[in-house]
Amino acid sequence: MEIAWLKTFIDAAETLNFRKTAERLLMSQPNVTVHIRLLEESIGVLLFKRDKNRVMLTEAGKRFKQDAEQILAKLNESVSDLLAFAQGYRKTWILAISPLMAETILPYILKSFTRDHPDVELVIRIEESERIEDLVEAGEVSAGISALPPVRRNILHKVVYDDPILFILPRDAYDDETGPAVSVEAALRNSFLFTHHHPVFWEELLVKLRNRIPGIRTMKVTQAYIAKRFIQEGLGVSFLPRSMVRRELIEGRLMDAHFDLFPLPVVSTYLLAKEMGELEQEFLKRIQAVYFS
């Protein structure tokens, strides 16, 4: 039995169309037929029923499809483990991190972390905060950096940092000393407000804003880095966590205005894990060192 036969069988069992399988696997249709025939001869069981131009799985074929998928998955896992071992890795640590944090925090700490842990294969999964707790619970990731605290009692968490929300506008032609005072109300009335790029504070904030300034025009932009780019291009304004715009403010690509209509919220970032081991604790300290430095 050859691995190629299993791959062809699994795809054909999904499509129930040898022509489509040939296109998907970049093979000729006769080769698909040969692979299926050789596999059936090898195990001595009919996997497909042929009826003119249609093919259907037999009951044995339906059962074998699950086994074949597990065989291939295990083989791929074993090959990945072997390649990781050959590269010097002796442990895999999978971290889920939300897009909010991936752009700002991650680049600063990856270089030093991987340098200090050459035997650890670090796998980064970019996931929305709403999914990270489920991934930690299921054991699909070792830990997660999320904008949301866990709701399950068996998920441990630490506050990585607290993040004040800032009112962010495009940079104008003036410097901070000579420019005219920014009118928050005018900015909100005359610009699009980009919303819903954070999972926590938007609903309550929008209620307060609309009570104070009726008729605000909003635009949902669900990724913060896109909202930042839109603001830099002068397309609108928004409220963003300080960590998200820290670099742009320092470099003068964005500006924040004093917001005095009501107190703005503070949001937190959390490290989630089932166990707070050495790697989790060290990663937490590295993030905090970057954020508070």
C-alpha cells in the first residue's frame, strides 16, 4: 500500500468524482482510477460502487475513509516531529495571540525568546480573542494572549497589562505647541468613526458618544491595524488602546487628542493557560518588560 493511494482515495471519497479529484491533485483521471484500483486490490475490499458515470462509497469505503484520514494525519504529525527534532527542537510551545497584540507586542519579544530557547519550537497562531479560551481548553495551544478574560474556572489567567483607550486622529500640519486646540466634538461630527476593532468596549462607548453627540457617522472596521491605516490616510478617527498606537504616536504618524466628554475606559490584556509553567511565566515577563519600558 502506498501513501499516494491513500491521498487519492481520501480526496475521491470527498468529491465522489474522479475528474474533480484529478484536477485537485494535479493528476490525470486514469491515474486516479489506477490508484483506487490498486488500493482496493491491496486491501481486498471494494471501496467504491460504480454506476455508469457515478461513483459512491461502499459501507466499507465510508468506514475506511475515517481510518485513512487518521493514518495520514499521524504520518504528517510524525514527519513534522522528526523535522523539528532534526532542527534541534525538543519541545513545541504553541501560542495563540489575537491580532490586536500580534502587530504590536509579538515582534519585540520573539527574537530574544527564540534566541534564549533554541530547543523550543515556537508556533504562533493568530486567532480572535473570542476563540482563544476554547483553544486553550481543548489543548490545541499551550497558552493564549487575549483581550478577553476566561470564563471557565479551570483556565488560569494573568493580567499582562492594563491599556488606556485614546482618541486617535490623523496627524495635522502643526506641532503640539503651535497647533490649535483639537475640538473633540468637531472631529467626531466631521469624520467617520471606525468601530468594533476591539471585543470589549465598543457597545458602551457608542451609547455614551451618541448621547453626547447625536448623528455620529460610524464605520465598522474589525481589524485595528486597518483602522490605524485608515486614520493615517485621513479617512476618519477612532478610539484605540494605547499599546496599539504607541509607536505611531512616537513617530508622529498619528496624534491623540485630549478627550474630555467623559472618562474613557481602560482595557486589559490577559495570558491564558491551563498551567502557568516556566515558559508561560517567562513570556509574561517579557511582554510586560516591553510594554512598560
